[in-house]
Amino acid sequence: MGQKDFLKNFRPNVGVCLFNRAGKVWYGRRVGDFSGLGEGPDDFRWQMPQGGVDPQEDIAAAAFRELKEETGVSSARLLALTPGWVAYQFPAGYKKKGWKGQRQKWAAMLFTGKESEIDLEADDHQEFDAWRWGELEDAPGLIVPFKRAVYEELVTGFAPLRDFLRGNS
């Protein structure tokens, strides 16, 4: 079975790595019950915005839509998209409408607005209850373990962009 056949059972998804001008990354604390994943109540609740891609939807358009829905942010500039799909499997017992996992493309974006624009209640389905700026390298330790390999790839792939932003801030 080729990768294309394997990935057909994975939900198409887009993620956004939103940088500020200082090269920090936006993290949101997920709403919901994450007990049992870590030792503390905040363990593995922090992640970057992400969500499903509608049929026939352009990846960049989906990234801007998800960013707006989950953070209220519309002042952002697209810097890069990952060239291929990165995927993760859902853990046993995790139900998501019959999907085995998610295949993702990631967008690196630069936040060009003011922090007052950030509104976690911008959409009727709130994903996050808190947010903060942090280091890109913190991402793998903040995310639920089954998504960790994807976030490790993002750190490697987007570190040069972060370094460029820091060199030009």
C-alpha cells in the first residue's frame, strides 16, 4: 500500500504556527477534559491552532479560516506551507468519525496585528481558554503525546523562519 492509499483514512487537516515579530510562537490552552494524559491539569493542553480542511478547500485559505475561528486573528501573513503531509494516528479508543488519524499541512504565519485582536471566543465553538507566546522548541513537550512527532518536525522545519524573524526584529 502506497502512502496515498494509507493517508486516505486520515482526516485532512491544517495547522498554523503563528509567529510574532520577535520569533515567539502562539500557543492556546485547549478547552476540555485532559485528565489522564499527564500528571497535572495543564499537561499536554497547549497547542497551535489546527482544524479540518473542507472538501475542495485551498490549504492556505483553510489555514487563515482556522486561525480566525480559533484565535480571532485575521492580521497575519503567510510565510510558508509544509510541502507534504505529516500524519499522526489517534490512540486506541479515541473516536473521531471513523478516521484513523489526521494528515496535516502546516502554515507558518507572521502575526501583523495588535494583541487586542486575539479573541478566543470569536467562533461559536471555542477551542482555547487561554493563550500565550512561547518558544518554538517548547511545542513537543506541550502537546498530547500522540501528536508529538508532528510538532518535532515543525520545530525542525520552521526554526530557520524563526531565526530569520529574530534576525530582522
